[in-house]
Amino acid sequence: MNFSNTLPSCSPEDLGDAYSFSDRPFRVYVHIPFCKKRCGYCNFNTFTSFSLAPGFDKNTYPSLLEREIKRVKKWQEEHSVSLKPASSVFFGGGTPTCLSPSQLSRILEAIREAWGIEEGAEISTEANPDSVEGKELFDLKKAGFTRVSFGVQSWEPRILRILDRTHSPAAAWRSIRKARKAGLSCSADLIYAAPSEKRKEWIRTVRLTSSLGLDHVSCYALSIYPRTKMGHQLEKGLIAEESDLAQARDYELADSILSRRGYKWYEVSNWAREGKECLHNIGYWKNDDWIGLGPGAHSHFSNLRFWDFSRPGPWAKAVQKGDLPWEGEVLTQKEREEEDIFLGLRLKTGLDLGKLEKESGKEAPSDLLSSFRGLAYLKEGTLLPTLQGRLLNDFLARSLMDYFLE
Amino acid sequence: MAKSEPETFFPQELIRNFSIIAHIDHGKSTLADRILSLTGALSDRQMREQYLDSMDIERERGITIKSQAVTVNWVKDKKTYALSMIDTPGHVDFNYEVSRALAACEGCVLLVDATQGIEAQTLSNLYLAMQNDLTIIPVLNKIDLPGAKTEEVKSTLCDLLGVEGGEVLEVSAKTGFGVKELLDAIVEKIPAPSGNPQGPTRALIFDSQYDAYRGIITYIRVVDGSIEAKDRIIQMKSASSLVPLELGIVDPFMRPVEILTTGQVGYVITGIKDVRQAQVGDTITCERNEAKESLKGYKAPESMVYAGLFPLETDQFPLLRQSLDKLRLNDASISYTPETSSALGFGFRCGFLGLLHMQIVIERLEREFGVDLISTAPNVHYRVEMADGSEITVTNPTQFPENKVKAVWEPVIEASIITPKDYVGDVMKLCQEHRGKMLGMEYLGPDRVCLRYKMPTGEIIFGFFDQLKSRTKGYATLDYASAGEEKADLVRVDILIHGELSDALSAICHKDKAYEYGLKMTKKLKKLIPRQQFEIPIQAAIGQRIIARETISPLRKDVLAKCYGGDITRKRKLLEKQREGKKKMKIIGNVAIPQEAFISALSLEDLDDKDIREKLKARAKK
């Protein structure tokens, strides 16, 4: 999906000129826009054809990314945008494992060559549970990958059919076992509140997930977007969206099962064993710098947010020409403060209210805090969301913005 | 027909002033058009359909709201006459304007659609003409249509007026058939104006209009003496003295003249822009020939319906005030006083002649003046007698006292309903449902019945007309007039949102209808108010007693699960949009309510809900 045309955008050169220095860690995201089949709910920037534009297919993609990497580095150097080794690398999609381990490691090597990768850095890839073989997982490990995140979504065949997923529960189970054997840290993504999903089906899914020796679990509520397969079904009345009440109930169930099995929440949608949090993911919420590579990938450097063209044609053309395939925006001080609020509130570490009060010169009034009762509490100047506050995170964010940023 | 420069000076005996009165849709505007083209006042090229209805709304709704005065020339027996045609509105809401127009005439054309026959307003207009002692020329229109019942309608008309069949003219305004004969009859039958040309100058202001470029245009009828363009004129009531910028007649273009003589109808432009200085009903005289005694003016119109009008954007309040001031210039029947609502902010409590009048005023304010409005539910006015003997007039439900009330008086009307006899049973049932008391029933010919009822005004002005039409397949017609007041068992129903009173939603109801109002309003609001982080009770109450309740369950989850691929920008825009939306909401009882919720809740649209029907049925059994 391309939102860029609705946003005020400026040219890559303007972006570079407006850059202000940042000492945050640097991370790399690589978007792999291929899938064998599009899932019913998917509105991501991905394509089921392996040939996307002239000179842009599965085989040429690593070399296009190599070109983009070099061009980005040149831009950094030209504008004195801070340059440091990557603290984490994340391959997402689409389905990154549509590319062979050797192609993935070639991209990884290009990143290492351009920026360097910190010793012991987290290097993750997403994987479809039926798209990886045992040998491939060993090859990924050998290439330097440390972590693999499987799109399990559900263990119930009925729900997988509704979600229009291709894999079987058994295939997912085998993939996870092989990945663990290969020495990779494993994560599973689950989807809750699928149309007609019963409570016991969701409980079964979370229970099984939590007993597979995974390090990390993500749970996302199903969002149905217009112009997707499920969006059309919704329009025709073939399926119905679950209420916020049902979503909240599923979330609470997941939280209680996962925490009993040793997974602690660290971000609204993420749970992990102690020390196994996804650092790359946390980086998004902590306002780290990162470069996104590939069509539609988002990047952030200090006060700049920009994104690669999402349509493969224009993207490939720009990269082939040696241009930066970007559109973007320069954040105002107020926008950065807004982001600090809603990003901070999503994390277990909470929002530094003291800092906000100091910057705005305002103190949080008692009626504001009392309207947060049951949703968030103050501890040593930090506002920490409760379980209910995680669910009503947007309300908390809007209330704080209304008060502090007017 | 080539048009020569028309004569503007006429001796009194060559002047005829008349109105066309008719039930709505009986073809009055078409007849006026035909007269304009036949007399050469407008060439074919200039001819527009319904020329006299200049307001967009009139044209769209096919009804005439404002009276206008056009003078045309007509030659009979080699003499050129000046015929001034004063247009009148056809809807019952505007009876007041009809009587104003009639006061400036000596005669009228009573126009009846030959396919429809006599309708409720035909009668009321006829009675108004009789009260004003006007010469009445009965005319059947649309006689060329296949459905015309010319003879039948003619005989009813003869019975009504006590005239012979030969005196009823037959025309087709559409084709022009019979219109020449009608113009001849106007000259022959309607007397010339009777004023004294030598007497002190007196002219009656019977209408005024605000023009953005020229200021106030005042329409006058010279009753005695004359006014010259160079005269210093005096408006007797406001005692203001001015030299007119322009004196003229409408033919139908504004044509300046040097003098307006006894009996003539024309206009004056004085350049004043202050609404209050051009009061309809005031008398104009001139310094040269000053009158001591003013003419009998008009009775101020009575407001029947009241509603609060509030601008959607609070900064439009001054614009609303200016717009109402200007509108009042050519619609003296609007009244307004400022009011404040906790839900809707600053606005005006406005009085209207009826529901259609209210809708037209709102449309005009929005269309002509660009004010976006929200209106509260309309109500009538009540007189409340308190236990201590004092009295209050209530035009806004919030003024209705909660206790120590001795008696409440509500306005009543006498309604005439004319219907084919097959529907008499349905009409009687409908009137009973609306607390009507039957006064009488007469047959108007073999198939048509006139039913007369006394009913509370509040029962008839809201939706009664639509129900009447739907139960009689559109055949019944309705007319009504105020008939004083009666004691009634009324209560105020309040709506509480999260425990806080929302003043804009209070209503005064008959005791038997209070429960229904409470049920419907709470149900409507439950659907309209977005869920919040806490549970919201919505209650309907009479005083301290809760009569209906709905609960909006709390919102449990609003967080977006994922910011895909680090797309933080999208998330920020979404939150910004939500905050913008919330800024426009009204806060009542700590609940943010979008303005649209009030608009829908206050719309007159009825809520048909199975649950409500069952609850009401259960209640009726008890």
C-alpha cells in the first residue's frame, strides 16, 4: 500500500540537508517483496510474481539491493548522516525465504561490507513455516543469522483456512523443530480475533505455541483492510469483524497464558523469555536510526522519516539509475514529541513523564492522571501502562498529546 | 408583441389592485406568468417559468413564500388600466402574509384547480378575503386537463359563494385559455381604489426586502394623497424622516417614477440598512402633506413553533445574528432571542409560523447566508401557572419548571380537514391519536367531507400533515388556525448522558407520550454516541424519576497492533486525525459527543424499532 502520496514529501537531498545529529543505534531492515501466494488479510507490499519489473526479479533483486546500499551510504557521507555499524539486521516481507540462503547471505554480506555489523548482533529473518527445509536453516545459521520468526498465525486448520494460509500445522511444527536444532532463536507470530474464531481455539493456539521452546511470541489482532481478499468478503457480509471486546478478551487470554509459561510482555504485541526480546523491534519504538532497503521499506534517521517507493517499477528504475528511491518528511519538534509519547507508551519501560513535563513546562494535572486510573500508573516519574492500558494505548496517547502538546 | 414604454401615471379610476389566492399547487404562479406575458410586461425571451417566485427555495419546492407586487397594463374599451398583482403564499404556515397582501387590495381572484376541487386552504383564504371585504372573482383552473371535474367543482363553488354558474370563469393558465376574459373581469368587477387624492399622504408598507446592493426595498400602497420622488418622507412609527433614493413601480422590473398617486402600488428605496427602520405595517407620509393619523397596521404574527438554532462552528454566531436580522426584513414573522446551550453553545431561540416556515428559514440561512446550522427539536409555547399564582411563558423546554406547577396551558388550533368520504374513519382515528376533539362534520358535495377538530398545536405541527397524507393516499387537505389555549397534562422529559443533563435534548410531552419519547431518544443516542473508555448510562427522566435507560458499554481496545515495517508516520497521522475529530466534539458528562450525533438525535425522523414497539405495547396493557 502506498500512503506516500497523501503525505507532504520532500526530496532526498532536502532530507539530507535537514538532518540533525543522532547518537542512537543504527539498524538495517531488508524488505523482500515476494510471496508464493498472498494471504487473505495481507495488505503488505508484496507480490506473488517473481518478476516484478524490467530488470527486477528474484534473481536480480540481491544486486539491486547492493546498488541501493551503496547509494544510501554515499548519501550518508554527502550529508554527514551518522555512519556506524549495524546493531541488528532484520529481513521481512513478503516472504524472505522465497530467496535462497545464498541470496540472503549475499545481501547480508553487502550490508556488512557497507556499514559493518556489530559483534553478536541480532540478525533475524521472517519465514513462512512451510517454505524452509532443514538444510536451508543450517545454511542461514552459517551465513550469520541468529534468529528466525515464523508466521504460524494459528494451529487450528479451520482458522488457517479462514486466514487463507498455505501451511499445515504439522509443517510449522517441523520447521520450528529444525530451526531450533540448527541453533536459531525462534519466534512465532500469531493472529487473534479471526472471524468466527472460538475462544477455545485461540486458547489451544497460544498454549501449544508456548510449549514449543520458542524464545519469543508476537500476537497481532487481525485487521481487515479494504481491497484485500478478506476486505471484499467483509463488504459482502461473508465474514464479520470481531468486536473490540472479543479482541480485548483474546489479548488478555494470551497475556495470561504466555506470562505463566515464562514469556513477559515488553511491547504491546510482543512477549519474550528474559533477554530474548527482539532488539530490532524495540529499536522502532525507541526511535533508533534505521535504514530500510527494498520497495516500500521505511527508514528513520533522527528527525527524518522516509520510505522507498513502494511500486516495484519506479523503485527499480531509480535504483538502476543510481538515484535514491525515496520520499519523506522532516519531523517538526512537535511531531517528534508526539512520536515520543505514543512510541514510549507501547513499551514495558513506559513513558518518561518527567522529561515530558520538563520539556513542556507543564505538570500533569491530577484529573488527567485520574482519568488514567486502571490504565496506567506513575512510578518514579515514568508512566507505565497496565494490561488494560496496553489495550487502550491510543486513548492514553491522545490524552497526553492533548494536554502537553497544545 | 412589441412593448412600448409603459405609462406610469394613472388616475385613480384606472387602477385595480388584486391578489390571486389559491390552495398550494392550484396553479397560481402559472397564472401570474401568463398574465405577465399576455399583458406584454415580459417578452417571451424574458419569460421565465414562475417569474414571480424569485427565491431558489420557492422554485425548488414549487411554493410561493414571499408576496411581491407587479403592475401590468391592460387595455379595455380603449382605456389603459394599471393592474397591480400582489402575489400571495399558498401554504398554511404563511396565512399571515396572505392577510397582509390582501389588505393592500380591493379584490381577489379565487383560483381553484378543476381537477382537485375545493381544498382546506381555498376555504381559509376565501374567509380571509371576506374579512377584508374584497370583491371575489371565482376562477376554475386546469379545465383543459382530462381529469377536470369542471361542472362538479363549479357547482360546489357556486354553493359556497352564493353565485350563479355563469359568474365562475374557466381558464387554463398553462395554455392561456380564458386569461383575457379574466383580465377584463378584473377591470370590470374589482372597484378602483377608494382613497382620497386630496387628503394627507398615507401609504401602507405591506412588504420589505433586503437587497445586498441597494439596502432595504420597501413595498407600499398609497392609500391617500401622493408621494413624489423629491418628497422628504416620514415613517410614522419609527418617526424617521428621509429623502428616498428611488421611488418606483415593479413592472416586473424596477422602474423609477416621479410620483406615486392614490391607489398605486410601488416601492421606495431609502438607503437605510437597519432592519428595524422599515417595519411592515407602518405608515409612510411626507413632509409636504403630512398626515397626523397613521393607517391601521397589521397584527403582529404569532409564532406557533419554537426551536433553538445554533451555528455548527461557534465563530459563526455573529454571522447568524446578522443573517437573522436581514432575513427578518422580508420575513417579519420570524422572532428570535439569544440563548445558550451547554451542548450546542451560543445560538438563538427562534419563533416560526409553522414547521415548513422553520425548514425554509433554516434553508435560507444556510443557502443565502452560508451559516451551517443545527436546530433543536421544535416545540410550541406553553403558559405555566405556578402554585404561588405567578405565571411563566415557556418557549424552551429548559424553562419548564420542575415543581410547584399548578397548571399548564398549551396552545390549541381548530383544524379543518377535507377528505374524500372513504377516508373519514382513518382521519378520525388519526385525530384521536393526536388528542383531537371533534367539533363538527359537513358534506361538501356528495363525495367530500369537511371535518373540524380542536387539537393541541403541538400535536399537529410535527408530522401530523405527513401522516394525514399517507393515511388518505394524499387526498386529504388540512388547514388550521389558532384557537386559544387549553389546560393539559404535560411534563418535561430530560435526557441525561453519563449523569449530566443535555439541555438540547429535553422535550415537553404529554404525560402519555413521555415514555415513548424517553425510549426513542435513549435508543437513538445509544446508536449515535461513540463508545468511550468507560460505561456510559443514557437516561430519560421526568424530574428525579428515571423512565428509560440505555447503557453504552465501554471501549476495550483501541490500539493498532502493528506499525508495519516501522511505518511510524502513518500511526502519527492517524492519531492526529483522531485528535482533530475529537476537538470538534461537545463534552457532556465527560463524554465526547460528535456534533452529528446531536443532528441525528434531533432530526424529526422517527425511530422504528421492534424493541420500542414491544415495550410500548407492554406499557399500554398495564
